[in-house]
Amino acid sequence: MKQEQDRIADQIGDIQHRIEAHHDEYASARANLDDSLGLLANIVSVYERADDANRRLCNQAFFHRIFIEEDGDVRVEYERPFGSLCDTEEQMNALNWSAEAKKKGEAQTGQRVETLVEGLNLSHLG
């Protein structure tokens, strides 16, 4: 009986350790997401106030490639995580998932200080 209790206690300890590790990963990912959304919410003012060197750093942070077509159209490939954050289809999927999860009581979301970035397209920065 004692051996079985020890085995169960060890398993519970392992499970607790894995939960804590996942919580740390989630907290880190959430902080990165919050930072990225905060930056996107203010990027126009950041870009407008930046000198040429800092604008170049912004471009390197946000864009993997920028294509300027012969007709003047601009197409971009974003760096991570901005591609997902700026994709309107992914935004709509996330909003739909969130609404459904809230209806079912499966999701808890904190209040955001900044407004969510909806429909932002960084290729229009100039």
C-alpha cells in the first residue's frame, strides 16, 4: 500500500511540474502577444517619429520581404508573429473562436488597455 501511495505521489508531482512548465510557456507567449499587439496598435506614431535608421529597424522587425510590383502595388511577407496578427482571415477566425468559447463559458479573457488591432495592414506605412 505504501509503495502504491508513493508511486501516485510521484505521478502527481510530475503532473504538477508539467502544469507549471506549461503555465510558464503560456505566460511567456501571452506576454509576447501583448507586446506585439501593443506595438501594432501604436506603429503608425512610432514609424512617423522615427528617423531613417529606426525606420529601417522597424522594417526589419515587421517584414521578411517587401515586393513593389511594376504597377506600384505593394505586397509583403511579414516576420513572425506579425503575419498572423495582420492577416484579416486569421483575425476573423480568432474573433469567432473567442465569441464561441465565451458563449460556452470555456474562455476567460482579461480586459485590454489598448484596442485590438483589427484590419491593420503594415504595408501602408509608406
